[in-house]
Amino acid sequence: MNQISKFRLWLLRAVYALLAFGMGSIVWPQIITGSGDWTLMPSVVKSMLGAMTLLALLGIAHPIRMLPLLFWEICWKSIWLVVVAFPAWKSGAMDSDIMQTAIEASLVILVMAAIPWRFVFHHYFTLSANKAVISTET
């Protein structure tokens, strides 16, 4: 259960690279120059996205160790799609901004396809916490 194919590792690296360089090319010019909206919530979002792009760079080098970053991506996008996009679509209140964000967020399916789910279930749900800690410390 510890074996992950080289193809899967490269697929994960591609996902991390897409996160790092795709989002990084949008958010880092704004962070560096201070351009755009820097009121409270937009500044929080930019800061979090900047941090995510830096962590995604680590994911390129360490694709398995950085899987929790991809879990975070799956969680927040899934929550947003279920809580915001679906109700807006269902009620007929979906505007162009919600539609665009829903399209972008739905690309999380690519992240889900890249994750080695058997490995995840084995290491995160079936191993006891003590065994997992012991195996990472040795």
C-alpha cells in the first residue's frame, strides 16, 4: 500500500504546479505591487492564496507529504459549490460572477482525479495514529 506509481507522482506534481504557477501568476503581482483591492476580506483572500501558492511549490518537490494542501482545495471548493453555487443555480439567481467561479471551482475534479485515494484511505483512515507517527519519525 506504500507504492504510488511514478505516473501518479508526476500527475500530483502537475496539479501542484498548476496551483503554484496558475494562481501565483494572478495573486503574486498584486501582492508584490499592492495593486487591486486591499480592503479587509480581499486582502485576507490574497494572503491565503499567496500562502497556498508557496505551499504548492513544496508539493512539486514532495507530492505525498503535501497532500493535505490538496485536501484543503477539495474541501473549500466543494463547500462553496454546495453552499453557494448550487442554491444560486437552483433558485435561478446565478449571475455571471457565480457562474464563472463555479466553473473554476468545478475544476477541482482534476485534483480529485490526481489523488492516490487508496493510499490516502490506508494512511489517513486505517493506520492508527501511533503507527503513522512512528513510521514518519523513523
